[in-house]
Amino acid sequence: MPTPPVQQRWAILAGIPNLVEDKEAKRLFPPGTDISVALAAPPHASVLTVPLGVSSPPTYHSYPYVAAADSSGLLLLCATHPLSAFSCMVAYNICDARSGEIVPLCRHRRPMEFLGDNVGLIMRGQTCLVAELQPGNDGSGRATLLCYTVGECRWVERELAYSPPLHGRYWFGEGVVSHGGMLWWVDLSYGLLACDPFADELELIYVPFPLVCDELPARPVDRGAHRCVKVSAGRLMYVQIHGNPDAPVVSTWALTDPALAGEWNPERRVPLADVWADESYLDTMLSWKIPALALLHPTDPDRVYFFLGSCIFAVDLRLMRVVEFSEFRMPDPPRHVMASSHFVHAWQYNPSSVEYDFVPTLLRKEKETASRSR
């Protein structure tokens, strides 16, 4: 009898960390640790907790944000420290969920995005690289890629070309996805820019999103409520809620292989009314309102998670019924922003794996290099 495939463990990681006073952190955290991660089985939230000494609490214009969650157990935390009502200092930190260690990265000298929307993390072998993309908006089609190899304690700037160029508008980052050995920068109003940051000759690839003519209205700060880009079953997926507000539809597309061809294959198209009418949805006692997208199951692209009020629920698009439902408690985003796909990560992480036993050595090297460079 064949052995059933091993189910990889995963968690729904909240994008905003929990912040506690330094004295409270010493009481809560295990001895010798700087941070803690409370893991919970989906659909409940797993939450990173850090001391207030690492980051200031969320404000109207800025908030600490977990920009990346890697299967190695490494988290990229963008900490914020407001300087005034409209400006703040941003600091990047590597958090190791396994050891409870936090390692600050040195700052680069270019302006840094408030919300960590354009910085990602990628692993290759025993190398961990943090990369931030800054596309220019002067119509020149030039972008700056800043790369930081953990352990070397320095940023390397590389100039790239991209097309179509931004002219008179900013890059509205919605996060960075690590997939297929590349980083994919997401702007839901523009498309994807992707590259292999380890390559000797860098090239930014532009991938437009599928054309959807009946988009739902949404405030710019809530773009991630109706659209998102996630990885599921080893494929890059695009999900959108669209259609008439009285008859919304959920559609999914998968980026075809080769991904650089930039073609999306339509997969599912499900009217929300069919879900609302099913007994499984009626049992939740939720209202018939358009929900916000949360995420995709990391191994089943037909299982889509949604937020509605204080709840999270998953719909199997094949069956058009609710298959998971729960209250969802996570640190709140700023009040003017909806809980959406921007604020959660599908984190495939097994704390008992020995595959990443080299990580403590990598972080120790980073701290030693940083201390010598001061």
C-alpha cells in the first residue's frame, strides 16, 4: 500500500506583530529569547510578538509589518519609529521563529518605504537575501534594487530597467512574493515586476494581471480586499472579487509555465450568491456582504479564505461551500484600513525540521560582521 504524502505544516501568520512592553516581554518570552511566535492551527491566527523597544505601535500613517515569512522560520520584520505625524524611521529585522532571536539589519542610505510593501526575503541554499525594489516614477523606466546578504552586513545597489515605466505616479506596493527562485513585486494597479536577485545579470520581468472589466470599487488603501497574488500548489495565483456589487463573483487564475511568458490561465469563476445560498454558509450566521480576500490554502488553490467582520472562513470553490469558519483574532491594522490579504501570510513552516539547522550560524555571522563594522 503506497505511503500517503506528508502534509506540510502551515500557519496563517498575522502581518502585524503584537507589541508588548519590554518588562512584559521578559516575563512572557522563554529565557534567552528576544521574540516569540504563537503558532495556531488554521484558520486561527499565528502571531509574532516583539518588545516595544524593537518597534513603535501602529499609527495612522505607519505600522510594523511582517513583510516575509520563510519556511526556514525566518521572518522579515519592518519596524517603524515615527519621527513626526507624516514621517517615520524604518528598520529591517530578521526574526528567527525557532530560536526566538532577532537580528537588526544595517540601514541603507536611500529613502525607505513606510509600510514594508516593496521588500522581500528569499533563500537559496544556505544564503538568505533581503531585496528592496524602488521603481522610479519619472517615466525613465529605471529602478534601483537594493540587496542585502545576511551575514555580510551591507547593501548592494543595482540599477535596472523596467517597462512600462511609471510616470507621474508612485509604485503602490502590495507586498513581495518569493516563488520559483525569484522575487515578485506586486502593485495591484500595475502588475508584477520579477527578477532573480542572485543572478549576475539582472533583468526585471513585467507581468500584467488578467484583464477584468467589471472591477468592484475600492479605496486605494484597501486594494488587497478584492485582489491578491499568492502561491498555492507551487503556482503563482491571482484572485479577484469582481462583478456587479449586487452579484459579485470570485475568480482565480494561475500563471502558466514558463512563468516569464506572463500568461494567466483562468481556473475558477464562482458567484458569491451560490456560496451564500449554501447551507454551510447559512450555518455560519454571516451576512450576505462582500467579504475581503484573505489568502489561499498553500497546497489547494481551490480553497480561498475570506475575512468578514471579526471572522475568517474558507470556501471550496469546486464545491461552492464553506469548509472552515472561525473567529479570527490578530493585532489590528490601523482603523482606516480593512483586514485583507495584505495582513496575513500562508506560512509553510515546520519547527521540527532539521533542513535549516544552519540558520543560527548565519545569524551569528551577521551579528559578528555588524559588530566589526561599527
